[in-house]
Amino acid sequence: MASVGFREVKKDFGKTKVLHGISLDIADGEFMVLVGPSGCGKSTLLRMLAGLEDITAGAIAIDGRVVNDLDSKDRDIAMVFQSYALYPHMTVRENMGFSLRLRKEKASVIAEGVRRAAKILNLEPYLERYPRELSGGQRQRVAMGRAIVRDPKVFLFDEPLSNLDAKLRVAMRSEIKALHQRLKTTTVYVTHDQVEAMTMADRIAVMNEGRIEQLGEPLELYDRPANLFVAQFIGSPAMNVFDGVWRGNFVEGLGGRWACNARAQEGQAVKYGIRPEHLALAASGMPAEIEVVEPMGAETEILARAGGQTFNLMMHGRASHAPGERVFLAADAAHAHLFDAATGRRL
């Protein structure tokens, strides 16, 4: 295991600046998730750590040793790709042991490494099969097994679940998290899926346009987003946000007054944010009309239109409401978020 450090790391592709001075410390044994929209630079940062991309400026260290000029094979890392990258002409056993064969390890060492990894990942029945004979989830486990066999200092995952169906993604999330808890190996995981980030990470780095917007534990980011971007990116369904003006301890917006425990200056232009689970149907409040009702069993998601804007509500249990129904929306002031309209920063 090892710590990982990024110091003012920059990356340019010609005249295009992709990373703008990323600094980040990842502790020994930590599960760090880099999350953000497509094109934010998260995969580029991971590939630089792996040695697959050159660094324009700054330094990357693994276990305290700067690795800028070190070849990928000498960094003692193992990477799991989105595309599995398995050799089609090799069996599962041969795929998993291939990196050790390249190291010219003894046959007994290779066999033991493959056996141990196969047991951890429940791949023992498939060791003599070829990749074409496996499901997507089994192939991804083989790719993970190939990484485990190497016993690296750091695991790198580049959107490994993107090619799997929804049900399998949920199962694989649990498998990867359980694997980390068992092995305690430092892990850097890249995804654009904020649900993956929330459920798997010890800490999350939310990236946007080559910068880290916020770094923290999942619930810290959810409960206290540093800015409007993080607030709207983290959480599913997304936070409801609208424009308003702070007047006399309330936000005036959409033709109504909204309570909030945060404070702003009198007359300040603000963005008011409320998560779907903190917005309720009440006897009084903002007049609205229900547009869509989505029953999901244990929860019901409702889309309602108020003041010319659509709001998401998440209700526990089953709702008897129907589209076209006139209702009132009430926000929980204790859970409302306030952001400066000009900068997007949290107030």
C-alpha cells in the first residue's frame, strides 16, 4: 500500500489546457473517487498517475517518491479499464497470471496468486474459460483479478462499470467496495456517475473544467456543497435551484417567499437550493400543479410546476396524487441551501 500525492499538476494538449494545477493528497489505504462530467479531466489525471500520459507541469508522488519520469511498469500500480482489455486467446487463468509471467515469476508463485485472486472474486469455476464465454460482469471480475494478482501499491479504476447494465452495476459496486475493505489497497476510482461516487468513496474529489471544485466525504458534499456546481452535480434526483433576492430574512423568488436558515445581505441576488426529499406537499405555501407522478415502490418521485419552474419532490411510501392536481409546496428551511448568484459560492 502507498499514499499518492499530486502537486500543482498541469496538463496541456497543444494550446488546450486540460488540468489547471491539481493538488491532492490520497492517504495510504484510502478509496478516493474522482467524479465529474465528461471532459473535466478526471481520466487524464488518472492516466498521468498511471504513467500513460506525460505531465506538463507539477509532480506526482507514490509512497513519497516522485514518479514523473518513471515508466508505467515501474510505478507498482495496477489499472482496471472500462473495456476490460482481456486477451481473447487466453483463458481466465492465463489472463490473470499474465503480468506475473512477464515478470518471469516462478510457476508456483503465479499459480498461487491466481488461485488467491480467483477465490476472492468467485472466479474459480471459470479459470479454464475464454473471455468470449463470460458475461460482462465476469469479464470485469477477471480484469480486477489480473490487477489483484500483481499485488500493487495502488489500484486505478477508469470507469470500470460503464459497460454493464444497471442491475449488474449495483452488484459490482458492492463487490469493488468489499474488495477494497478486504485488501486495504490504496484505490483511485474515476467515474462520471455520482451515485457510484457517493456509495463507494471514503472521500470524493468533484472535478469541473480541470479543477477540483470540492474535496470531502460523500455526505459532507451532499449536506454542505461548497458551490452551485457541486450542489447540482451531487445528488439524484438533482437539487432544485431557482433565482431569488434576500429580503427581510426570506428569499423572494418565483412569486413567493422561501424560508432559509442561511443568511445573505439585504437585497442580495441569490440562488435558493432545496433537495427533493426536503420539499413537501403541504396545506399552504407555493401554489403548484403536479405534472408527473413516478411510483417506485418504497418512494414516489413527483414533478410539480410552480412559478414557471419544474420541481422534483421525493416522497417516502406511495402517493395518491395525480397529474393536474393543484397543490402547495413547502421547503424545509433547516435543509435549504443559499448560494451567491454572482459567484455560485455557498453562503
